[in-house]
Amino acid sequence: MDIRYDPNVMVGLGVPDDAGVYQLSEELALVQTVDFFSPNVDDPHSFGAIAAANALSDIYAMGARPIAALNVICFPEKKLPLDIMEEILRGGAEKAAEAGISIIGGHSLKDDEPKYGLCVTGLVHPQKIITNAKAADGDVLILTKPIGLGIINAAIKAGIASDETTQQAIEVMSQLNRGASEAMIEIGVNACTDITGFGLLGHLHEMTSASGVGAHISLSKVPIIPQAWQLLKEVNISSGTRANLAFLEGEIDWGLNISSGEQAVLCDAQTSGGLLIAVTRDRSDQLLEALHSAGILVATEIGEIISDENRRIRVRKK
Ligand code: CO
Ligand code: CO
Ligand code: CO
């Protein structure tokens, strides 16, 4: 068989989507993703939970249901006590349990710096996959978690984030996108992706490019963790966020009154961010209601999809 062409590959490496999708039968497709990274917070248990929530998120973004996961862990066993590794794994296992799945295996190796994440398997009906390629003119854009996590992570690393801010960021990052995903599956939406390393506008750009549309974003409507504005003045912008700003240069029409700090926040590289959902206008209120009753109170409309053959993103203040 020519491995470049397997007709059962529904979503593969050729497109920038959240997870791979492989059709097993008329009614069933397998969804697979792997994600792992170095600690972004000091507490090993919280790090495990964040890394697991982040890995699961790509399954949720596809409108799929996770069924099982594998651990991927790197650990400097000569440099750090093994309890730390156990705490990381415990944080991950508890988060997997919250997602209703078991961790059924994994792989560990020695490395200078700890790294942890999951390889997650999910299932979806082949006709119900939610990619980022079907956003349509007039769709409302809804975001389900606040942004600014990259700035706060940098502040945590620099030792200047307050305990309260650190705790708030941990809560946001370790929150599963399960409820948000279930709400969007129930209501029916056109496109979805989760917000991670490419930042809000980087992931929106993937959606608009894949869908062949443009978008408007209203900065004043975007939920942003308030402390991020102050910390932005005290930390260096991360290399990930700088890369996002450089990559998106020329793709975005920044409103005249959008400052460089505001641009950095909108492109801020997130860890385990929320879902960005494109839903038709007539279903958007229902979706917001479903999200709010699932306890996702921050979920809000941040802009809309517009028809634009140049696929540009316009950012305005209001
Ligand atoms: Co993703
Ligand atoms: Co990912
Ligand atoms: Co192995």
C-alpha cells in the first residue's frame, strides 16, 4: 500500500488541525493526539494536572470523546527525588479520571529536565468531526477560557507572580475543556480549535486560513486575566509569543489604537487554553447558555467570521 494515500485518514499531517482522525467504520473514527512539555509551575501535582488537561484538549476540540490515554514522561532520576515524578503522574491520573478515562500505559525516559504529557485516544462519529476548516461568513466566535496565561507563566518563572495570581492561572490551565466540548456538540457548531502555543490570533489564523474566511475580533470583549496587563510590563515577552507576532505580521489589520502590549496579549502563547468556537448566529445564544450552565461563566462572544478572500483578521477595540 502507498502509505501517502490511506483513504481512512480523515484528518492528517497535511492540515493544521488539533488531532489526527482515522476512520474505522461507517459509524466510528479514531482521534489521536500527543502533547507533553516541561514544567510551567513549581508544584508537581498541578503540573501533572495541567499537562493532562492540555493533552486532552485536542480531543475535545475535535468534538470527540476521549476513551484512554498513555503517559509520556521524562525525568532526571539522579537529580530529583522520585516522589516528584509520582506527584506529576498522580496529577495526570486524577485529571484523566475527571475526564472519565483511564491511563493504560506509557513510556518514561531519563532526561535532564522533567517533561510530562499524554498520548490520548478518542472516538467520534465520522460525520460529526469538528475541524477548524468550516467556519462560515456570519459565524459568531466564542472563547471559553481567559487568555494571558503565557505572561503569567513568565512571571511565575521570574518569581514575581503573587500566590493568588499563580493559583488562578493553575485553575484555568488545569480546567478540562470537557464541559465546553459537550456543550458545543449538543448545540452543533461549524468549527473549533483549542488555544495553545500559537495564541488566540495564531489559532484563529489557522481557522480562517483553513476555512477561507476573514474575522473581526473586538479586544474589549476578549476575556483576559486582569493581572496579565500589569505583569506584561514586568516580564519579557516569551520567545513563543514573539514568534507568533512575527509569524502573523502582515496577516492582521491592527486597529490604529491597538497598542503593542495589546497585540502581545492577543498573540500570547497559552498553555491549556480554552476552545475557540465558530457557531452560526442563530445558535450562538443557545451555545452561550449551554456553556454557562456547564459552569463556564467566562465563555463569551469575542468577534465574528466575515467573508474575505484575503482571509485577514481585523482587530478593533470595541
Ligand atoms: Co490544539
Ligand atoms: Co496539541
Ligand atoms: Co515503551
